[in-house]
Amino acid sequence: MTMASDREEQLLKDMRASFEASLPHRLSRVSRVQLQNIIPAHWFAAAASECAGMYIAGFFYGAISIAQAYVEALTRFLAEHHRTRTQNDPPKRCHYLNREGLLSDTALAAALAILSERNDFHHLNKSVEQEYKKLESRAADCINQLHTIESEVFAYSFGPEPGKVALEKPDYWPSGGEGLAQVNLRQLW
């Protein structure tokens, strides 16, 4: 055996032990969040899907920052889709979409909660939260607030036919052909 393979073998053991030690914490975090299992396959879908995974893995700064960026992208999508001219300021855009009936009061409150302290997280200002438990709680709140927004904007239900999904607003979903939509499937683990 070479030194490189000995080192790789030790790294593998260390990584496995670290992952297995983290499982109870990951399981606890999974049980605290909701996730919209299907969202449209837009440019922001992959990042939006990573957001919950980051929280579960314990990467709270990343989960919060991605949740904030996702709200910005999602509200920009809604404004562009409805051909509305809004300000580039994300909270102002959210308020505008609410006034136009494109975001409910509940979704507006969720979006604004996620966007709060945005600059501190995006620019890592000195005032950014540093206490682990507060970060963990904030990240969980962001994930659950995203669920609130997604379950409204990208609402769907399962039809009477097995495997058939009924989209409440099909024009929000990229077409996959006649009667089909391009989707991003997600799960929490």
C-alpha cells in the first residue's frame, strides 16, 4: 500500500465517522422543516433546492443567504412573467407584487421575513448574527418561509389519475411539451 492510499483510507474513515456523528443533528433539522417537493425547473431551482440541504447539513449562513437570493430571483421572475416594471429593491418589489395581487399577504410576510437583515448576510457585515443556535433557528425559519411562498406561487395537486399533477398556475412552469411541465423534484435527505 502506498502512502497516498493510506492517507485516502484514513480520510475516508474520518469523513465517515464525522458524517455518522452528524446524523442525529441532521435528522433533528429535517423534522423541523417543510419542503415543496416539486417546483418549476427555472434557473433558480437548483439553488433553491440546495438551500434546504445546506440547512440540514448545518451550513446556516449559506442556507440563509441562498434563501434570500432565491426570494429575489423568484420575485424578479414573477415581475418579469407579468411584465410589470418594479423597482430593483427586493422588499419594494415584494410589496408591489402584493399590491398587484401576485403575492398574498401571507407570502409577502414570508418574503419580508427572509429578506430581513439581507445586507448583513450577503455582505457579512460586522453585525451579522454569529450565535450558532440563533443562526440555526433563523435558517429553519427561512426554509419554512420558502415553503409558504412556494406552496402558494407554485401550487399543485395530484389529480385522480396516478402520476398526474395538476398545476394551479401552469404558465409559471416551463413547458415540457403538450400537457407537460419541466420540474425540479426535491426531497429533504
